Amino acid sequence: MNEFVVPALAPRATASPTGGGGRRVYVETYGCQMNAYDSQAILGRLGAAGFTQVADHLAADLVLINTCSVREHAEHRVISRVGELRRQREQAGLPAAVLGICGCMAERLQDDLTRRKHRIDLVVGVDRYGELPRLVAELFGGRDDPQPIVATGHDRDVHYVAPPELYPTNSSHLVTIHKGCDYKCTYCIVPYTRGPQSEKPPSVILAEIGAIVAAGGREVTLLGQNVTAYRWRDGLDFAGLLAEVARIDGLERIRFLTGHPCDLRPHLMDLIGREPKVCPWLHVPAQSGSDRVLKRMKRLYRRADYLAMVAYARRAIPEVTFSSDFIVGFPGETADDFAQTLSLIEEVRYDTIFTFKYSERPGVPAARLGDDVPLAEKKRRLAALIARQSAIWSEVAAAQVGQVWLAVVEEPARRPAGHWRLRTASNRKVIAPLTEPTPGELRRVRIIGWRASAFLGDPVA
Ligand code: SAH
Ligand code: SF4
Ligand code: F3S
């Protein structure tokens, strides 16, 4: 273990020898929560080097876009956003900012990015953020025509610790516990952009959460591509880590994302059911309900295994809820395969599903299978899956009316006025009118109705 990038917990506003002094940075984040966390780590690092964060890119000297490669659409969005940022500066009569691409696109496309028509000055891969102050100083260093800088490539020993005071003020603090992925599902680019799985040491995780609690945090969300596959050298697995985290005094709730169905073993589900601080919510993507498709995806479980896991969890974890991701139109997916996905969501009765049209990613194993489900058919299947889930959700939600739940106050709801968003331990969102709540506080609400993705509640004394 040679390096942990641990920014100072209180980023100093003073200029540093690396030369950020007085400059302003704007960071825009796409993709998953791993990126949200990394962006905080980037801001912590640059803050310690003397940069100030700004909320408007027009006010920035350095613009960083933290990107996602998981689907083609995600990459297109970033490329068009880069053009838009450039145009807006030109229209405002401002000189170009130093523009950097971070995240998964940086790792996938590397110096290809600097050859595109929107001039990109800096490409920084997911394990290279510790070098940002130095790289940026080079670009600001007064060379007449600085060449773009590309810093990519994986380093399994680099793990970030984001400073807690930079987190948004909602109630859950993100804590990445490992990075990368060794599963290599055939459709997925993540193992290539994030590299092999590598664990943040338990001592670092526990110290990080300790600091969050000391700064007033009461809830953490443990993050990773497959947190349930966590395994430290001496054999501490995810269940062991959860038990250690739960021992931290002052910490009230632990959530985690994402689980892999193969790792949801009985002893882990027993621990989740028994440990009051661990929230009864499992985000365990099934991807498909068809064994034929699951095999071609190399998901390593069958439909029956998945359903057995769900049944065990329902016995072991009181009030457990499930959410999942599904891909429609995977190469070779027939109408019958898709029908089995519909019947799987019928059987499991998820609270929430995230649905995606298959997007072929260059170089991954599934790219050799050919993208043979026509776009119109993918759209039809996606719409059918969403419609079925919405009908199931209405039944699930209707059965909750009249119940009284304890929920954490998160943030003001956009509407109606005076309403707040709350979240139960089982990840159910509730909108309720509250008088003078504090984010992070627990309130009791009676469920009186529901909308597409949230319940409506009334406060109970
Ligand atoms: N590690 C998590 C999440 C990975 S990415 C897991 O294993 O479940 C988030 C979701 O994006 C995946 O669950 C999958 O549903 C979707 N996804 C990944 N690659 C995709 C692709 N090529 N096309 C469409 N959706 C994809
Ligand atoms: Fe991608 Fe599969 Fe790894 Fe999830 S488990 S990140 S879907 S390869
Ligand atoms: Fe996207 Fe990379 Fe996350 S591809 S989903 S930002 S790991």
C-alpha cells in the first residue's frame, strides 16, 4: 500500500506551493455515486491546494467534468455539454477556462478526447486525482501553447477519502469502501474504466466514518460497484465490515450500494436483519429474469438463485425492500426472455427498478454478440417494463396507507410549500408537511397516499 490520497479534513484556503492560490474551480458530475464521491475528493484535494469552489462555470478558471461511460448516451451528453460550456463562455466574452475531463470517459478514451474538436486541456483518470494540483499548475504555468495533459492508468493502491464538511447537507454521507470490479459482466465497461476490485483498508474506512460522525453526521451510505464482494486481506468480508461500522458510537444508520446477487449470502442477510443500524434495503440488480440471458450476460446466478435470495432476505430482514436494475434488448433477447423479466418483477415486487436499453460498449465481450434487438423493440420493451412496474408499485403502495413510519428528514420538497422529503430506513421516500424540522432528525409520519416514487404522509406526534 503506497499511497492514500487523503485531503486535509479542513481544506486550507491559503495558496499552496502547487500554485492553485486564488483560482476558482467548477466541477460537474455525471454517472453513479462513485463519481459523486470522487468529485468531493477532487474538491477536497484542490481546496487544500488553494482553489475555491464556484457554482457557476462562467466564474471558474478551471472546469472539470467527471464523466460516465456506462452507456453511449451518457458519453454523448458529456461531449455536447463540453461544446455548450465553451459556447457559453465565448458568448459571455470570457477567455477559455482550463477544461478537464475526469472519470470513466477519461479512462476509456484517454488521448482520443484531446483530439476532438472541443479543445480539452486535461484528461485525468479515476486513480490520478491526487496529481490534479500538480497537473493543473503545469497548465496554468504560463507556457504559451500548453499541450493537453493526459494522466490515466489504474493504481490499485490509490483510495480517496473525501472531506466530510464538503458533503451536501442531506442526511446520508457517501463513503466509498472499494473500487473497481472483478465480475466482468459481458455488457459492462466498468471493469475496464475502474480497473480490478481493490479494497480501501478497514482502518481507513472506520476512521473516515468516525470523522463524519464527529462532524455531526449520523448516517452513511457505503459505496462500491459490488460492496457485498468486499474482502480485506485478513478475511474480513462485507458482513464483518458492517458489524465493525455498526459499532461506531453516534452513527445511527448504514445504507449500502450496490449488492451483487451472488454475494448476498445467508450470513450477510442474517447480520443485516439482526443489526438495527443497518437499513433493511437491498439494491440487488437482477438485470434479466431469463436464465438464457443471464448466462450470456455472465451474471453467475440463475433466476431461481435470485428468487431464493429474495425469499431468504424476506425471512431474515424485517421490513426489507428491494430495488434493482434491468437491461432490455441484450443481444439475442427474445420476446420470451423479456416475458420472463416481466414475470420476475411480478414475483419480487420491487419498490423501485432502474431500467436501461442495452447499449453496446466498444471492446466488451458482449460487443462480439452483435446488437441485434432493434431500437424500436428495445423502446417497446422498456415501456412495457416501466408500465408493469408502475402497476405493481400502485398495489404495493396502496397496501401501506394508514401505516405509521419513522423517517429521516432529508430536505425541503420542491412542492407543496412547507413540505419536506423524508426517507425511511427501508429507503421509502415520504413527502410530508413538517414544522421546523432539522435535516437528519427522525420524525413519525402516517401514510395517507402515494405518487409515482414517493409516499404522502402526515406528521404524527
Ligand atoms: N455494479 C453495479 C452497477 C453497474 S452500472 C451492478 O453490478 O449492478 C449500473 C447499471 O447500468 C447496471 O446495473 C446495468 O443495469 C446498467 N448497464 C451497465 N452496462 C450497460 C450497458 N452496456 N447497456 C445498458 N445498461 C447497462
Ligand atoms: Fe458491471 Fe457487472 Fe461489475 Fe456491476 S458487477 S460493475 S454490472 S461488471
Ligand atoms: Fe458510469 Fe463509471 Fe459509474 S461508467 S456508472 S461513472 S463507474
